[in-house]
Amino acid sequence: MENSENDPFAEAQKAESLRQQITQYAAAAVRYGRVDRNWVNTWLVRLGAQPIPGGAKYQINMPVTGVFGKTVYASTRAEALEKFNQEVGRVAAAGQITDGKCDNVYDVQFLGWVPTFFSGPEDLPESDTVPGLDALKDDIRRMLKQGVSEQGWGHSYAVDALATLGLAPLPALVHKTVSVPVGGVARLDVNVFEGDDDEVVQAAAASVMARTKMINIKPDEVGMVFAPRPGSDMGLNLVDDDGDVEDPF
């Protein structure tokens, strides 16, 4: 019997089977695990597999000209004109007509400019190269590793997927506690008395912060993890068993 280990046709069939199976697992992860579809599709295109279809919200703009119309109720034309001018000022200040207050635009003319996307995901470019069987196996493992560590892909589901696909298992899963600088806003409850000024409230809030070891914060900006300690193989600032941040330097 002919050995099919190095048969290009047999390898191509195996690769196509792997692509179909990882697409099925990825579709389930998007549907049930809330894994980001754009992230999944970026990987699938890289693997030479079909991306997962799905709707997205697109907002598209194009400049127009027209005539603004507004119905107003008044006793005289002078009063009506005054009310209309107030509405014109309101719309001009808002820069848009979206509030549904019976505002109308007539004689609309599109200026012939190219429509502009205001929001919505970019279309994924087609991959220039399709990985061979060995590279495909490695890429699938990298995809699942990143999915578990960054995208919330369930670890047990990733393990099952690799076993079903006949690929090498993931390394042992370990947990690290790291310190990351975050800028944001925290809401605190402070005890002050009626009539206390802002300075008193500020002092009370500072006192609460000094006594509090952990708060919930709505982040405005998330920084990079701290630089690694000399000789460390992880670019992380680890937290010890007592919850204190170890000196990264």
C-alpha cells in the first residue's frame, strides 16, 4: 500500500478537514462563548478557512443640501418667525436632526461625493498565502492559546477541540496575578454632614481611599504591565501572597 504520509493530495485533504473543524469550533465559540467574531475571522482567514458570517452595524454618511421646514403655532407671523428662528438655532447648535420634533428637510440633493463610513468593522482582506498542513496545525494551536488567554475562549473547550482535531495539547494552564496601571473613575461613599463644603468632602474621600485596599473603578485608560524584574522571564509585575505588589526593579 502506498504511504500517504507525504502524499500532497492526502495532506491537502487533511488540512481542509482541519479548517472545516476549527471553523465549526470557532462558530460555536462566537455563538455561545461570546468570543469576538472579528478576532475569530481574522484567524480563520489567516488559516485559509471561511470566515463566520454575521451582521454588523454600519453607519454611512454623505453630504446633502436641502430646505429645512418646521411647523410652529403662533398668533402672528412675527411670533411664528421668532419661534422658527429659535428652532433653526437649536438645529444649528445640535448639528443634526434626530430628535423627532417634526423637523423636516425638503428638496434634498446629494452632492455626489463618495459615501463615508462613520462606523462599522473593516472587511477582512483575503490571505495571500495558505499554510500547509504542519503550519496549519501550529497556527490552530496558537489561535486556541490566544483565544483562552485573551478572548475568553473556554479552556476545556479548547482542550477538547485539539483532542478532536488530533493536535498536540496545550501547555499547562497557569494563573498569574499582575499589577497594571489604570486611570479611571471610582465611586466612593463618604460620611459628611449637611452643610459641609467641598474641602470637607475631599478630605473624607481621601481618608476613605487611604483605608481602602481595593476599589471598583471604571477605566478611562489602561497602561502596559510593569517592566520585568531583572532575570525575570515574564514581562509582568507579580503580586505576592499578601496582596502586595513586588518591586519590579
